[in-house]
Amino acid sequence: MGAADGARIILPARASALVDARRFVDEHARRAGFFDLARDEISLAVTEAVSNAIRHGSPAGEADTVELGVQVEDPRLIVTVRDHGGPITPPKPSLPDPAAFAEHGRGLFLMQQLMDEVQFSRDDGTVVRLTKIRQT
């Protein structure tokens, strides 16, 4: 396994930051050798994670921040999203009932389907760790 390479940014807790989050992670995924399809999957999972952090993990609203980190541990890309919210309940790996989640509620499920590993933890807020393994 190659040497680890990582970076992080602090984003404002507002929807306009999603563009910066996707751009930041995509650049690291591209440099790490991920192809277009995998980068699209990573981008969608990161969009869901950051969107959830903004919506549910920012008690101070737009005055709050979300930390986004990227670590490359070849062949893995590990993305962490850290917010200031309370704990969440990780979803079961089955598709949520569409009637119960008309507009929201599929993001955690999507993250689990798009990434190779998804972990949730607490560290002065909620931390979502998304791992994608580069196919050779």
C-alpha cells in the first residue's frame, strides 16, 4: 500500500457549499486514479453526506460549518464529513419505503449503495466516513 495523502476544507453550512465539496473530493479522486463512474458515485455520496450535515448537523444554521476531509490510502479514497449535530441512526441496507420518505430519507441508503464502506461515529458531532476502493 502506498503512502497516505490527505487534505481537508471547512465549508459553510449552506447549500451553495455543495459545489465546493464535490469539486474538492473529485479532484482528489481524479488524482488518485479513480475513473469517471467511480468519481460520479463518490460525488453523489459526498453530496448526500454534506447535505445531511448541513440540514441536520448544523444547529447554528448558516453560521455553522462542515468539515470535509479526503485521505488517499492507495487503493482507497476515504472521505470524512464532520458536523456539529447529534447522533444519527444508520439505515438498514434495504431500500426505504418510498411512501415513508416522499422527499427525504434516501441519502444514507444511497451512500451505502455507492461506497464500499460507510461508517458513522461521534466526535463532538456526527462523523460520516465514506470509503471507495479503486478498481484496477
